[in-house]
Amino acid sequence: GLRRAGSRVDLAWRDDPALVELFARHWDAALRTALSTTAPTNDRVAALRIVACQPWERLADPLFQLLDLREPQEIQVAAVKTIAGFHDDQLAARLLEAFRHATPAVQYELIEALANHPARLPKLLDAIA
């Protein structure tokens, strides 16, 4: 809800140091879980839903790391869905680059992420043309 509205949950409590610290600890733990190759896949997918509330600048590189073919397909798909919720000028180029090395199921999600965002759609169409 907040991301779709163009806001972030961290903006609601940024003036309360105790809450900043509490959320930072939970988000750090969720990001570690999402990136952990030893955590159960369902825990990692759930962790990706939690980290989606963090600022993009903090998540960009870790999320794109999860698009590695060595990651389970469910993790790659969840990472693409998480990435798709953000707005950044560089996203389209990075999503298109990831497309070349992705499995068909992940490619589908990448196309969805590109096609369902007005700023990314022209870049998808240029890549197809």
C-alpha cells in the first residue's frame, strides 16, 4: 500500500530513534535471511516481502544478486516481484540485462515487471524491436 502510494514506512517513524533502531534490526535480519543460501526457500520468499519496505538504494544490489541462476527459481521470481515495486531510472536496463540469463519462468516475471510500469514499457518495446 505505502509503496504504491509513493511513500515508505520508514518515513512514518524516522523521528523516533528507538523505532528506527528496531526496524533496522528486523530489516537487517530479513535481508540476511533473503540472501541466505541455507535458509528454507519459503522463509527467504517471506523475507523478501519484508525487505520490500526498505529504501531502494539499500536493496538494489542485493536483490539483483538473487537473480543468479544458482538461486532457486522461486527466489528469483520473488526477487523480480520485489524489484518491480520500486521506481528507479536504472531498473529497466538492469531488468533487461537480467533477462538474457534467466529461465523462462523468471523471464516471464521480468517482462511483467517491465510491461506493467509506464516508464519501463518503452524500454521493453525498444528491446523487442
